[in-house]
Amino acid sequence: MLSDKTGKKRAGGADTSVPQPYNPPWQYLRASDVYNGGSDDEMITRGGGARANPYAIVEASKGESDLPVVNFEECKLQRGQLCEDRESFCSWQSVKTYPYVNIGNIHRQKVAEAFFDKGRVFERSWDFFYLYRSADANPKQTPFILVTTKQLEHFLKTINQSLMINLTVEAPEDSQFKVMFVDDGTSRPRYLGRTNSKIGFETLRNSCPASYFKPEGEENTFRAASQKSLEALKGKIDMMPLAAKSKKATAQVKKRDARMALQKEWQNSIKRAQRYLGLRLAGHEKQINAFRSSLMGAGLRSKDHEAAVQAAASKLAPSTEFDPNKPVIHEPEGSVVFVCIDIEANERNAKQITEIGIATLDTEDIKDMVPGKFGVNWLEAIRARHFRINEYKSVVNTEFVSGCADRFEFGTSEFIDEKDAAAAVASCFKAPFSKPDGLPADEDAPKRNIVLVGHDVGADITYLKQIGYDIYNLINLLEIQDTASMWRVLKRETNPRNLGQVLTELDITGWNLHNAGNDAAYTLQAMIRIAIKHLVDKQIAKQIRDKEIRERNAKSAKTVKIKEWEKEEGWSSGGENSDGGAPRTLRKAENHGSMLHLLCQLRPPTTPTMHGELQPVLAVL
């Protein structure tokens, strides 16, 4: 099997970090000219001498690429020539699907993004071979496209050098990645050509020679293959397309990985919101890892090394902290302004925007504020505005939702014309960020980092574009956070909840929902509560775990103490200072029976006779 030595084989542990997507530059593709000889072997597939090559190959242009290009040594075979005896191969399909099937969770995504996704696996020189099941002139035969195992190993070395990991082929002989072909009268792979682009590969595959083709000058050394050799060939071929048969499984792995990556991003969005609010410290884990690395050359034993790391970590400020009775201990990251939007439209004509709600929370206003239970004081710092469009102020939704445009709970509604809607929205994304002092937007004020918030925010962004405001044109837009997704990952639910349900779960009473101004304010309240609840729930869970551990340890310690007491006291006579006490005289007959019973328990009789049992007792008495 293929091994990821820095993670787990095939299925590594999950990583909380989200890899950055790999974005190589665009490359223009062109078709190479018909080959009439020359030395530029990177741009052609090898032909026979100086004769024209009838296969025009499309190659990547010579523009620079971000991918590390370490080309494999060029194959010296001509098109159609047999491979070397005892050469090992693997199917091209196995190579293409390699990260999705054979790399664990830790490194799969970054390897796939950097070297495989979007056809990147083709963007290096590959020598391809083809193999038919037999040399029969059967036009229905489809060749298998192969590459040598040595090329795959070389490719993995390139990946290792680029990503600082250690991928290897740890497959036994005659396995999926090391299928060996010998000169035993059966079919053997033949050379197809070299290319470094997907279009070039497709051209090669579509122009693959027939099963009976032999290049000029090949000696006719035909000999009948034995039944054993034919069975061995069948087993090898059945082994080769395993990856092709698992195409559906590969697609499922990709789909699963995409879902997991999305869920991790939702989780990370909560953590980033906590950093913006001052609830979480950025880079805490990096500091610990840096200290751990600095001690690697100190010559400490493993136990002492980890103890030193833990001691250093204990001196750092806690990475997360929420005390409802104290201001946050961390500086809110990025001096962020949260701006939440909600749009209401005519339920019978989505082109008619009827209401625009904007809610704002400036983290500079709350960094020295006592948050209160679940951030109740922070919620009071939210500023909300409600714009109603004059042209559609008479429109009231009643069929799918209960519209209540006239019941704004956080101030007074503002009536504007449709043509002024974009300017009104834009003013809320600039200083003084909807402060109630009535000051106009300050165009000269330093730009602050904006985090856009919404509940299922994609639809609202589309509505904003409809009125002429494109949020993506904001150069200071830091990110977009969706409370619907944040709630899903907090509760680990597969389906999204509507805003009203989320508010109920968060113990927020939402009055007159489906008023755009109210929805915007409540959505921002939900974001704050989710960020705090995420921490509080983990703190409570940790306290419960710690309590259970303490109780378990205390119970174990008590049991051990009782057993030790029994062990010592059961054989103790009171210590060296004890004098043995007064002589003990047995006078009553029944005491003889008690003593006899006790002695028999201490030294079980070897014979069942009464005489054998009484002899030692009588001697004592």
C-alpha cells in the first residue's frame, strides 16, 4: 500500500487547520508542429528517426509555473516498442486517483490541491505505455494506459520536496502499484509517448496503435504462452484497473472530503469570530510548537522535553477565556466592525426590494465592556437601521411569511427611494458605522476591517447586487460569516435552521421577525451568542470531564488505601511497641468450635477425617 509516513496509513487523523487553495498561473496551450527531427524532445513524443510523426501533441507553453517541475529521465524507447523485461508498472488511473484513495486525512487535501486537482497531475512530463489483453486483431479491445512504478516514485519525491512530507510506495511485488511484466509469451506494455499536458495525453490515448501493431525492425520472437502465464497475465490485468473500478468510490471520497473541509471551515469561522471579539488568542498553538521545536537539540529525554513544553505553555495566557463578569483579556483581533445585512423582497416578485436591514457592532465599543451572561451587554452595543423603499412601501408579504415592515423594534424606519438604496447601504459600511449621532459617512477616516454577517447570507448578497451594491468591491472586506452554517457546526446538524429556531435555541426572544431591520439585529445577536456558547459549552464539558476524572481517581485511591489497610492490619499486632496484651483463655466449649473453625480456614485439612483436623487444635489447646 501507499504510505503517508507523517500521518496514518490510508486514513490519517483529522487536521483542524484549513489548507490554503493552490492557484497556479494560467498557461496557454498550443499544438506542436509535426516533428521532422530536432533535439527539443520535451515538446514532442518520440518518433522513428527523422521521419514525420503523425501524432500532433498539445503541450504546455514555456511560461513559468508555480509547480515544482522535476522531470523524469526521458524514455529512450520508440513508439510501439516493448518495455524492458521485468519492468514494474501501475495504471494511470491509479496515479490520478492516488491522493483520494491512498493518503490519510492529514495530508490528502493539500497534496490533491497542489498536484492533482484541476488536471495538475498532467502538468509534468510523463512517459505513457499501453497494454492490450492479447495481440488478437480485435477492434473492441481497449488498451490500458500505464506508467512505470519508477515514475510514480519520482513524482512522490517531487511532492515530498515541495510539501515537506514523506510519501512512499510501500507495495509488494505484483501489487496494484508494482505489476511486473516478463517475457513469457504474453502481452507486455508498449511505449506510447511522452507529454506534459492533459490535451496531449488525450491525443496520445486516442491515437493508440492497434493491438497487433509492431514497430519496424522488431524481431518476431513469438512463442506460445503457457496456461500458467496466461492466468498470471489475467491476474495482473485484473489488478491494474482496480482504481478505475473504484471511480464511484473515489468520487464519494472527494465528496466526503469536500464536506469535511466545509465543516472545518464553518468551525474555523466561529473561532475567528471569537478572535475578533477578543475571546480567543491567535497563534497560541504556534507559540507552543515553536518552543517545542527550540528544545529539539537540547538533549532532553522525551519525558523531560514534554514537561518543559507544558511548563512553558502554562506561563502563556490561556488561548480562550470568557468571564461574564470581566472584560475580555485578549485584544480583539483586527479592530473589526461586524456589519449584518438582511433583505426583504416582494414574495410574488423578487425584483421588488421592499426592505433593507443593516446592523453594526464595532469591536472597539465592547473591548473594555463587561459582557454579562452570554454577552447580554454586548448585544446592547449593536446599532440597527431599517430602510424601506418608497416605491414598494405598500407591499406586505402574507402568503409565505408574515411581513411586518411597520414594526421595527430597534429604532425608527427610514424611507428612501429605490435609486438611493445603494448609497444608503454604502454609508453603513463607512465610519461612523451607523452611530446614532446622525453624522454623515466620513470618507477620509481610516478604513476598518469589515466582517459581513448574515443568516443564509448568499441570497442577501444577490439582492444587494440587484440594487447596485456589490459587497465584493469592498477592499477592506475581511470575510463573510453565515450564522446558519455556524449554528450547524455548533450543533453538528446536517440541515440548516431558520433564524427563529436558532434564536429560540440561544434563548433570544425575536420580536416581529421578517422585518429586515429586526432580522439583521437578531442575526448579529445570534453570531455573538454562538461565539460565546461555543466556548462556554467546551468549558462546561471540560469541567464535567475533570470532575469525573477526579472522582474516578479519588475512588481508585480510596480502594487502594482500603486494600493496603487490610493487608497491613490483617497481619499486624500493633507494632513493635505493643506487648501482646493479656493472656487469652478459652473456657467455654463453644469457643473451641470457633477456634477450630478459624484454624481450619487458615490451614485447610489435607484429609477429610476429624482425627486429622483435631490433632493440631488439641496440641494448641
